[in-house]
Amino acid sequence: MYNKIIKLIIAAGIIALAVFQFTEGNIGNGIMFILLSLMFIFLYFKNEFILLAFLRLRKQDFEGAKKWLNKIKNPESALVIKQQGYFNYLHGIMVSQSNMNEAEKYFKKAISLGLSMDHDLAMAKLNLSGIAFSKRRKIEAEKLLQEAQKLDKQGMLTDQIKMMKENMKRSQIPNQHYGSGGSLRAQKRRG
């Protein structure tokens, strides 16, 4: 995996070549080189391996997504900060199927680094809410769920948020014990 600065150096070199083509009178070649340099600038901000991993995840191919993410050896030098957030977000999604503790670390790191899309941030907070709820940290889970609901402006996660709220309500209902009735004190008073 190349350092992110190399992409900017290549883009600058191509822009210099475009300027040379413009001065030589080759306008068409200059425009083509400008467009080519824009591709490298785009790949600086949106890493190609993360884009390919997202495509694999849309097809529910977790192994393929993991393969593309594993090509990024050193995320700190290869990715801008927002892309490091998405790197951790994708790892969190994949690991959440098997290891909740590790997924929690990835989601927290993704949120701290930042995600550019509100619905991605809402999804990360929703996953963290589910993890906190399963670890019996109910107050934290409710807070994260409310934050996820505020971030979900398009309503893409409405069903998942509703299911999570129902699960939380079900856990609040006290267990009803059926049988000969009452507590041990009440039975002693009767007897």
C-alpha cells in the first residue's frame, strides 16, 4: 500500500504535464491530463481499497471485503483521517458477527476519527448501542440509540432502531413468577 502523499505527487506531476501540453498548443491532451490528475486527487480522499471493500459488503461478501481491507497495511500513513474512520467502521461491521469486544473497539475508534456520512455514523452508534445493551450497560445503550435516531435523518435505520427499542422495553418488564403465589414472607405469614 502506497503512502497517501504519493498520490498527490503523481497528481502534481500530471498537472505539470498538462500545463506543458497547454503551452505546446495541445489543448485536448492537456484537458485529458487534468482529468487524469483529478482521479488521483479523488483517490487521495477516497481510498480505492475501501471503496472496493464497500462494494463487497453490499453483496454480503465479508471474506472479499476483508481481503481488500487487509491490503491496507498501515492505515495511518495510507489514509486520510476520515478514511481511517471508515477503515475501522468496516472492520467493526465484519468483526461484529463474531467478536463484540473487538467490534466495540473498532466502532469507537471510527466514531472518534469521524465518518463523513450521517447514516454511517448512525449505524456505528446503533451497533455500539446493541453491544452496550448486550453487556448490560443500559443507560449507555439508550444514549447511543437516541444519538443514532437523531443522526438517521433519511429514516434508513428506522426499523432497526424500533427493534432495538422494543428489545430494551422487553428487558424492563419484570419477570412474572407463576405458581403458589407470593414471596416467602407472605407464605410464612399465612402459615
